[in-house]
Amino acid sequence: TVADDFIPTMEKLLSRETLPDHIVIETSGLALPQPLVQAFNWPEIRTRVTVDGVVTVVDGKAVSEGRFAHSVEAVDAQRRQDGNLDHETPLSELFEDQIACADMIVVNKSDLLETAEADALATKLKTGARAGVQVVRATMGALPADILLGQGVGAEDDMAARAAHHHHHHDDDDHDDDHDDHDHDHHHHHDHDDFESFVVSRAEIADPNAFAEQVAAVIRTHDILRLKGFAAVAGKPLRLTLQAVGPRVDSYFDRPFSAQEPRETRLVVIGQTGLDRAAIAAALQV
């Protein structure tokens, strides 16, 4: 439970002499993330840690075939063995509510899908998700840490938008059990070849707000996953740091340019392989 297990564990982690940069919590595939996210509002931890983002992993092959698990029999066995898990709610409803809470959806086993299947699944997932949620394709679960971490969402402050669509019959809604992903039949070696990044440089900008809107528009147009860097603002001695996850762009002034640094704008663009680098650079350099 939250009081007996989760909060003491978090307090122990947050009491370390060297604090972790990130804490990754993996719940059971049969658990809803909403109760766990809500737990970060407990007084003991709410001022010390925040939910950077909720990532929902989807078995792309299974869901595209109308199934919500690689093996329904294995799920039923897991339910029988663990009394804390939901035993009554259909998998389809659990799936919908997990999607509703997500800040990022990772479609794993994308290599097993034809292009048309993958596109149709991405469209379906975006329809069930909140506005602005990104759908990322992966093979063997391989994703760069830069894609997953640093979303800066603060999910615990946005619970109303993450409400479950269905009523669930849980004896205990708080599940923090680890689980392994289903085995993949193809044991190929995969690096992060499905993703790419590049740097765009430009001269000073005149208006920080207008530039943030420009960046957001470019991200939406080209389906960019992450964008980060800094800008030189005319008449300002400080660098303007920019961080974008999907179309949400955050910016703040951090430090002066050093004497050795050129006053320029440099942005790192991260996305799935196939980005139109020339078009993106041109749109950011206008």
C-alpha cells in the first residue's frame, strides 16, 4: 500500500546522501497509474519529488490484433496468484485508463508491424490519449534516455485530466509491483537506430515568447519528440534555456554568455529517424 510500502521506500531514497537524478517506478501491467501518481501529493514527499511523466508501454503487435496482452492466459494466471491485482475489470478497460493517464506512449515491437498497421495504431492511441501526448515507436524496448527522462510534466498536479474512464473493483488500488516485459520472439541486436538528433544554429532572437511559439509550431509540424538548447536574445546578457517535450516549450534565463562563447542560438532536435532536417532547420532559422 501507499502508506506501508511506497511512502517509506520513497523517503528512504530521498534520504540518501547522494540523491538520485531520477527514480523509475515500474508498476504491474494490470495496475492503474492514477493512484500511484496521486500518492506523490502525500505531505511526506510532495515538496521533495515530482512525477516527471507517466510512460505507458503498449505491445504493438498484440493491440493491433485486437488483444491487450501477449498472452491472456498468462494475465489470468498472474491475477490468480496476486490478490492485490484487479480481478474483474476487462483488459480493454484497464488499457483505456492506462492510455488516459499517459504523458508518453511507447509502442514496443514496432518491427513486427507493417507501416500501415503502425500508423493506424498510432492514430488509435492518440484518439484515446490526452491532447499533446506523444506516441513513440520502439523495438526490443530500446529508447534513448533523453526521450524518456526530463519530461517535466508534474503529473501529480494534473490529476483531474487523468481521471479513469471506468470504475475499477480494486481491493487495493496501490500497486507498485515490478514486472518483466513479455519476451520478444526476435532476438536481434538493436541500438537506438530508430532515433536521430542534430543541432540547429541561428543568430540572436528578438522576442522570446514569439520564438517559443515558433518552436512549438515546428515541433507539431515535424513530429519532433524533444528539443533542447539555448538562445541568444537581443539586448539580454543571459542565455535563454529552452526545453520542449512535444509541443510544450519551457524557457528561462540561466546564465550570462562567457567571453569565449559566441552569442548564438543552438538547439538540439531529437526525433525518430527520418526527420526532414533541412525543413526543420529552415523553419527554426526564420
